[in-house]
Amino acid sequence: MIAELAPVPDKIKAVYLAAEDLKIAGSILYQAYHDDPLFKDIFQFEKEGYEPRLRAAIREELNAFWQAKQPMIGLFEDERLLAVACLIAPDSTFGPQRFWHWRLKMLLTAGFLGTRCMVEKETLIQQHMPASRHHMLSFIGVHPDYQHAGLGHILMSAIDSLMMEDTNSEGVGVYVTVDKCLAFFKDGQYDLVEQLKVGAIAGHIMFRHRPK
């Protein structure tokens, strides 16, 4: 039962992920995005091999984040990783095109169409952000066994702290494609900027402005 697995809030700590955490982080994010309509569209859910393509894409994204030293936050209870958030920092050269070896690995694992759609998705979303220097929340997920225990809000506070520590950041942007997540981000003081269609999927640009 989830109640038996519920984490103790006083024991939760938010820290940057280490290299040895990436495998578990990938598993958490894979479960979080398995049914996301945008990822189902990008990696062709209706065709055989969707799950391996999605898993491979998330793995390569995490490796690229790590190599580019982009902020990846984990919530831990003792040694257990319970939740993950991955962001792109302001003024980062870690853009939609990534580096050549990321694109090569993505092509080999996620396929040409999936790789192209990932690049186009991120380019389009960045163009519609209401600020030029901001953090971009690329991934966020809580382990399914520990959902509805307040971890999402703890993770949101950690993201806020990260943003406030960076004087270059005007806020945090995110693209939301699951309707039930809109209320979560609204509770975190993210404003709805506009609706944006990426491919065949309609989502929402949301932005948390840096408090003045």
C-alpha cells in the first residue's frame, strides 16, 4: 500500500544528482512520461518499439544533461531517490540541437523522426517563452509509489531556490501537455502564457516569474 511507503517529510533532502543516480532517475522519468501525449506522438506510440524508444531517449537526454552540467535535482529519503527535476540553465549553450554525439546516439536509439521531433519541439517552445534568460524545466517526475505525498511541492520549492540563486534567471518556463498538471503548476505560481500546438498535440506554455 502507498500509505506504508509514504516518505517522512523531515527526512526528505533535495540535492543535485550524481552520475550513479542517472539510471534510477531515468526509470522515474520513463514512468512519468510513458503516457504523456506529446511523447506518445513523438515516439510513435502506435508502432512497435515505443517503450524502448522512449526509454532510450530519456537515457540519452539525462546523459547529455550530465555532460553539459545542467541542473538536475533529486529528492532523496536516505538513499532512496523519489523524485527528479531536470532544468536548462539561463544563457546555456545546451540548446535544442545539443552536441553532435547526442544527436548521433539519439538517431541510433530513438530514430530519425523522434530525434527531429525532439529538436523541433524544444526550438518551438523556447521561441514562445516570455523571457530570454530563464530556466527551462524539461523533465519532472515522482516515483509512482510515492505520489500524492507532497513530494511534487517539495520539488517545486527546490526549483524555486535554484532559480533564485541564479541572478541571470528571469524565471522558470515549462510546457504542460497533461491537463491534470495545470493545477499543480498554477499552485506553484506559474502563469498560463498561451496554448501552443507542437505537432498534433496541444499544450500550454507556463511561466513562473522571478519574484521582485
